[in-house]
Amino acid sequence: MKKTLILYFSRTGNNKFIAEKLSQTLESDIEAIKPKIKSFLLLIFSSLFKLGIGIKPLTYDVKNYERIILLSPIWMGKLLSPIRGIIKKYGDEIKEIVFITVCGSGIEDKDGKFGYETVFKEIKNILPSKEIKCFEISTTLLTKIGNPQTDSLPLVSEKDFTGAFKSRFDEIVETLKN
């Protein structure tokens, strides 16, 4: 199996949960991407305006890995600035890139204004000389019991890691193992 480093950015914990599951399954190193700025508002604006914000130095050296897996949510149909910062800082040093998002848009919305396909195209355009594999795990696959009018974004936990959501994770893992 390829020597893999998983780098993730997660605000709600959904992408962190999947990053940790991937790290266990693929027996890979893992590290959180830490922006130099902490302001949620600045993260939103920098993502909207396609700015790569500064990130704190990584503990691991990306040159020591055959593959880097980036995990991040998608906000308002945009690639987040911490991921853009990683690509800007380390893109030339990364041999193979995989981008995975745990997001709220489902297959029916994938090509819409806030869909994940827009972000997949954007990330591939940033590094056109690299082959970048992209995958989504939609929170619409979660079976939640609650009030849809008062409940906000679904948060992934061990008890939710079943059914279609887990099946999508397993599909991605099988692709990554090949």
C-alpha cells in the first residue's frame, strides 16, 4: 500500500471523523491543517474570494509520502482557504493528491451552485499538471431522527457510521487501496 499522509480541516468534526477512520483503515499518518487565523468570518471571506490563507507548518514532511489525502468541508460551494493554502504551499512537492469532502450536498445537487463537482473542478484547475482524485461523502446519506426544522447540520459519530454513509466510505477505501 502507498505511504499516505492524511491532512484534514474540520470545523464541525465531520471531516475529522472520516480522516481518523481513513487513517486507521489505511494505516497512515494524519495531521490537522491549522490556519494561522482563527476567525470563522475571515475563513469564510478568504474562501469566497479564493484566497489561500497562511497555515501553520506541518509536523510531517509531504515529500516523504507517495500520496496526500486532503479532507475538508465545502462551504457555499467553495474550496476552503486552508486547503488552498496547503496546495499553494506544498502542491509542487506532493506526488499524488486525493481530495475528499464530507459535505451536505447530495448527488442531485452535485452540479449545482453549491455542489461538490464545482469544487472538484476548481481543485483540479489549481494544479493542472497533477492527477487529482476527488470523492464526496454526503451527509444526506445519514439516517437521522430529529426535527428537520430545528436540527442543523448533521454531525457524524460512531453510531451514524452505518448504512449508505459507511458504504460510501468503504467504496472510497477500496478505490484508494487499488
